[in-house]
Amino acid sequence: MMKKLSLVLNAVLIVAVGVLFYLHFSSEKIADVRKPSASNVQPMAPDGSIVYINIDSLLSSYAYFEDMQNDFADKQAELEAELNLRSRQYEASAIDAQNKVQKGLVTRREAAELEQQLMAEQQSLLQLRDELTMQLSEEEQVSNRRLINKIMEYLEEYNKQYNYQFIFSNSFGDNVLFANQQLDITGSVLAGLNDAYQKEKEQN
């Protein structure tokens, strides 16, 4: 999930930093700017630089992403348990019907009815499987969008302090083959994100 999300974030961040660039140079200067609360972690890059964030490192230490993964895993386990329960119920019905037919405890008409009933249960089980799969996929997509939105909203506020021209994403295997570590603002952004998330949790 993390690798898939890193690729999504890479694509989104490249587009979104362009929006930050436009906002910075087209909007009026704000006199009283709220600085990120984790200002004690200062990036080495000077104001106005073109900087980058290591997405893999950011996600691996971002408390919100960890909680999101745990919530998703719990939901997945819950849905799998529901599907397994229905599967066991269907299996028990199938074994019971087979035993009755083999022992001659039902008429041919009753056996046909049992077969139709099992086919209906099977179709219902397959439908439930598809519904749960779609539900899980939708929840994953929404969670990913919330994560991206949370990061982008923070970066917009963060950049009001440092006035970077561009904020690129950098992760293993992407298009950035070399990046000066002095332009890496991952630690600063991560500290701010975790600080903001902790305050958000305390308020809820």
C-alpha cells in the first residue's frame, strides 16, 4: 500500500506544487503569517529555494499515515471475518444437503429444491464478496485522498514561512536521480505534520 501511495503522492505533489508557486507569486503578501508549530526543526535550504521531500521517509514516520493504515487493516479484518462467516455457513449447508441426498433422506423434488437453495446462497455469497471488495477499495481511495489533502494543506501553510519556489517529491525509483541533501525539507515538514496531527487528536 505504501509503495502504491508513494507513486500517487509523487504525481499529485508535482502538480500541486505548481499551485503553490502560483499562489505565492500571484497573491498579496500576508502581514501576520502563522508559522508551523514545529519551527524548532529548521530546514537547511534558504528561502526561495527549490526543495524536495522524501515521500517514503515522510510516510514511514507520519503518525496520521500509521493510524490510517491501522484503521484500514482493522476494517479489512472485519470485512474478511464477515465473508468467512458467510462462507462457513454456506459450506455447512452444502455438506448437510449432500449428506441428506446420499442417505436418501429427501425426495428427488426436495433434493432439487436444496440444490436451487444452495445455488442461490452461492450467488449471494459471491455478491457479498464483490460488495465488500468494492467497499474496501472505496475506503482505501478516500483514505488516500484525505492523506494527500492533509499534506497539501499543510504544505500551503508551511510555504508561507519559507517562500519556496517549488517543492518536489523524491523517493527511491522515481525520476530524481540526485538531490542535494541541503534541499531536503522532509524532517521539517514531518515534524510539523506530526505536531499538527497530535493537536488535532487532542481536540477530538
